[in-house]
Amino acid sequence: MDTVPGRGHTVPMLLAGPAAAEAAERLAPFGMTLEVVGDRVGQASTIKMARSVFMKGIEAILCESLVAADRAGVADRVLGSIQATFPGLDWRALATYHMGRMALHGRRRAIEMDSVAETLRDLNLDPFTARGTGQRQMWVAELGLRDRFGKEGPATLEQFLAAVADADQPPRNG
């Protein structure tokens, strides 16, 4: 339920199903962080999938909003407005972090959103947001920002937006 690098086998994991409690008991001596969340198979993965709608979706929303605002020369104003509406969060820091994650992991996240959409369809819910999120994540991936920035990703939101502007230019005739 969190980033694995740096945490390895201690990353929080959810378990569900008839044998979940027994599995948690057997794995506990290895220092794993386990939580039993239900007695039906699929409940743990559904938590992860439903969370992804939000987590990856907020990245896609921030990206779309800030790229549009940047193209109009008003990114700082839009970010300031979001900050004023939700003052308890540092939206510049959040946007910088999440745009960096998209730049580095957009392709994998887009593919994950296909699985999320399938889960939502299995729950009889049309995955409007999951599909759009996957498309925006793949759009960022196809800009090649991972190659441009390397393993670290962009250090600032401005670097991300400048790279998007540079990479998303139509070919010039000439």
C-alpha cells in the first residue's frame, strides 16, 4: 500500500480471504507489516485499486490543470487558487512530487489503470476516471520525460512544465 523501494518487505500490505489471518500470523516473524482487511478474496486488491483511482487520478488532474494553465501563462495563479482553497496542503510541493512521479512512472501507472478499470467494471461501475487517468499517464510517458530527466525526475514543477512544453511541440515544417 505504499512505495516499495527503501522499505522492501516491510512496506504495508493488506491481506484478505479465508486464510488471511493465518497468513498474517505466519509472516509476522519476518518483520512484515500486514493488516487483515476482510475474509473475502479480492477485498485487499480492491482497496488498492480504488485507492489508485484517487492517487493516480489526482496526479492526472494536477497535470492536466497545470499544463493547461502553463500554456496560458497562468500556472502560478491556478496553483495559488488551489492553495487558497485547500490551505492545509502544500500544493506546489505536492504537484512537484506527483509530476515527477508521472514523468518517471507514467507508462507503468497507465498500464496499472487498465487493471483498475477492469476491477471497476467487475464491480458494475463504468471506469470513466480510471480510463482518463490512464490516458493522461500514458500521454506523459510518451513525451519521453523519463529519458530526459533520468532516475531522479524533474526537481521542480517548473522543470516538469518546461519539459512538457518542449516535448509536446508539433513538428515544424521546413
